[in-house]
Amino acid sequence: MSNYTAVEYQARDAVAWIHMNRPDSLNAFNEDLRRDLAAALRQAADDDAIKVVVLAANGRAFCAGADLLEDNSPDKSDVTQQLLESYKPILDTIQNMPKPVIGVAPGVAAGVGASVLMSCDQVVMAEESRIYMAFSHIGLVPDGGATWLLFQTLGYHRAFALITEGGSISAQECLTLGLARTVVPQDQTEQAAAEIAATLCERSAIATAEAKALLRQAATASYDEIFQAEAIVQKRCLQSDESREAIARFKNKGK
């Protein structure tokens, strides 16, 4: 267990469990949470013993977005600088680390908290959880890359309606849209995440990392670019000990 102020970090076998821990504020981002979450994600990314990261939250919400009550909230500071220097490292680490990140939402993910959840590679949601775009209610636009993330999933018109009307997407809608991997009762969310993590831990870490990188590139790359990237990556995977051992097991099983 590592010492952080606003998150709990625990390594269990090959899985790093990170819990945002400001339940009384619905895990809204203040300076402590921004700092600690960035550091905890980096710790997991840099630990060779960790294969999978689970990003969860204590309390009844995943994250209510930015804490507008903190002394240096966006209306009192340079929001552009805060987004680029404090939030982007969190989102970049989730998206770019070679390890899969499973987001677990026990309740609402709002504002930049929704961006964090949607940036994860797999998402487990409680039945009562939802993604909430609250920005238009206070005269703001989405941030944390939310417009890009929503456009990729919803398309222009549905994303525009959600953003400008300040609506929400229920857990079941997220499941239908592909934003969520599974929806379960609230008290089963972490067990569902643990089962997904266990499956991923059994797979080749190299192949999983390369699949994540290819899919992240696919959003902006052409078919030909991805085809070529796959061809290069496939050789790297085939040359790995994990792949060779798995192929040998497959052949022996066939015999």
C-alpha cells in the first residue's frame, strides 16, 4: 500500500488497484487528487510486476468532475494551464501506458471525470451509474478530450445534442454504445473488474500492449497505415517468448 492523500493504491498479484478517495466530494478533482492520481498511474505504469491497472473510486460516484469549490478552481486560475499541466498527464498515462486500464464506475462520471472513465480500455459500470455532460449548465464546453471521445462513439449529431443540452448517458446506453464492457449491480463492480483483469493477466503482455497501441492509432490512421503497423508488430509478437510458448502449448494440445 502506497501513501497518497487522495487515492488508495494497492498491488494485488499482477494488478494495481487505484481508488480515487474523496467520497465526500464525489471524488471531484482538487489539487491533491490531480497530483496523486497522476503519480499513482505513473507508479503502476512503471512497475514491471504489474500487468493490469484497475481505476476505481470509493463512495457512490466515480468522479463528479472538477471541484469548483477549491480555492484554485478554474474560475480563479488559468484553466488552460491547469488542463494541459494537471489533467492531460493523467489522461495521457491511461491512454498511452502499454498496460490495459479498467475503469470501474460505481456511480456518476461527470465532467472531466467522464473523460477519465471513457479513456480507459475497459469500463465496468454499476446499473445506476451514468456519464453526465454537465458543462452547458454552467456555460462551459467539455474538456479532457471529451468532445473527441464522444464523437468517436456517438457521431456528430448525438454528441452535439448531449453536449449542448447537458444530458447524460445511462449505464445501459453505454453498454449498447460500446462505452461500457459490462453493467452489473453496484456491489459487484469490482468483482467484475477483477475477473476481466485476471483474464488479461493470463494473456501475453506484449500482444496486449501492441493491440492497445494499434487501436489507439486506428482512430486517426488510415487502413494502409494500420495494416503496415500490424505487420511490423506481428513479427515482434512472434519473436517473443510468450508467443512461442503459447504456440507450443497449442501444438501439443492439438497432438
